[in-house]
Amino acid sequence: MRVTANRDTCTVSSLCVYRAPDVFDQDDEGHVVVLLPDPPDASRAAVRDAARSCPTRSIQVDEEA
């Protein structure tokens, strides 16, 4: 799995940080920061949930990477 985020479309909803705090954080302006682009197996379900929950679809998950 490979996780990326588009900071240009992020609307600072913080849902990703709530869903997967070990993988996502926010910068000083509140925009998403990917801490672990290759998350451990234990975090992958939460990452998928965070991506589905993102209101602007700013989080991309490549399952094959």
C-alpha cells in the first residue's frame, strides 16, 4: 500500500487524523501531512477508512504499491 495526499484540495476537516493518527497529521495551517506513506498492516484498514471519509477525496491509496 502507498498513501499520498493532495494538500491543495485538503479542506482541513481533520477526519484523516482522527481515523488514522499514526499515519496522518496536520501542518500549522491544518493541511494533511502523510507521516507513513507505506503504513504497517495494522494501520491499513484505518487508512482506507480515512480515504473514504475525506470530503474532498484528497487522500489516495494505491493498494498495489
